[in-house]
Amino acid sequence: MLDRTIPFYNTIMKCSDYSLRHAELPDGFSIVTYQRGYEKEWAKLEYAIGDFDSLELAEKYFVESYLLNPELFSNILFLLNEEHEVVGSCIAWQDKHGENSVSSLHWLVVRERYQGMGLGRALGTAVMNIYAERGDLPVYIHTQPWSWKAILLYASLGFRLQKTDTFSNYENEYRKSMDELEKIVSKEQYELLLRSSEG
């Protein structure tokens, strides 16, 4: 479970160089695009980790943010287990960067009991492959220190912490984020994040 006692600071990451990779999944798991009714499953995932105060609010957010244009349903990925239950999701989307649009990875989530199996990496890889196939780099991510495990995952996929660059309406709080991450991750992990920071 996410440790939300860790202070929230806007943390911006960007990947400018990415090549297609195989999204490796354990036997029985699969990644599919949005199907009718999956908005309820997404709401359950996000409500379970505390991102919304109710299932209704989570579902409303998903419908209003992602389901207005059926042509973009292929950008919304869901992870299924052996019983074809939704246990994870990740979205390839677009946000604003000044006056222009920019690719933005949204809402990488895996149900808690399935974490530690490489499923988050597979979902992240599958979304990044969408961008790579379309030539839609760079890709931005907005995250926060309490998602430090995800930050390390994103870094392994080629994302770099941004010192000043940002997108949408997010304030970049790089220094505060790094101060918190230094307390959480190992010295080696922190040095890696520090060395790879840019912008």
C-alpha cells in the first residue's frame, strides 16, 4: 500500500529516447484495450489505493476524462489475470505543454496482491510501445515521492527526473521531491536518480 504519510510534491519525469520492447507477462496474464464496463474496474483499482474518496467519483473521473472519444480507447490498457479479471491499468494520453500537446503516461496501477510480479513493468512497457510506434516522444509523467517504487520503475524504462521542465499545470518541485526521496530509497538508487536528472 502507498505510504501517504510521505509528503506530496509534484515530481516530473520525461522520457525522450525509447525503443520498442517486449512487454513480458507471467503465464495466464494478458494486456487488452478498454472494453465497455472497465470504467468500473478502473474505479475499483484507484479507489483501493486511495486516489479517490469514492468509487462513484473515480468512475465519473474516468468517464469524463477518457471515454469522450471512442477513437482513443486503444490508448487505455488493462491488465487481466488468469480469470480475466482486471488487476491493473495504464493509459497513453496527451496533455498540454505550453501551447502544444505532449504525450503523458497516466495512472499506472496494479492491484496490491499482484505487485512484485513485474506486471507494472509490463504495463508501462506496453504503453511506451504505443508512443514509440507512433513516434510520440517525449513522454512525460507526473508523480510524487510516495510513489517512489513507481519512480524507480519509470527510471528503468528511460524516464529522467526533471529539474525545471514541466507540463500541463504542474509546478515542478524537484528539489523538495529529491529531499524526500533521499530519505526513502537506497543510497545507490538516490545517486542513480540524481545523476540521471535533467532539464
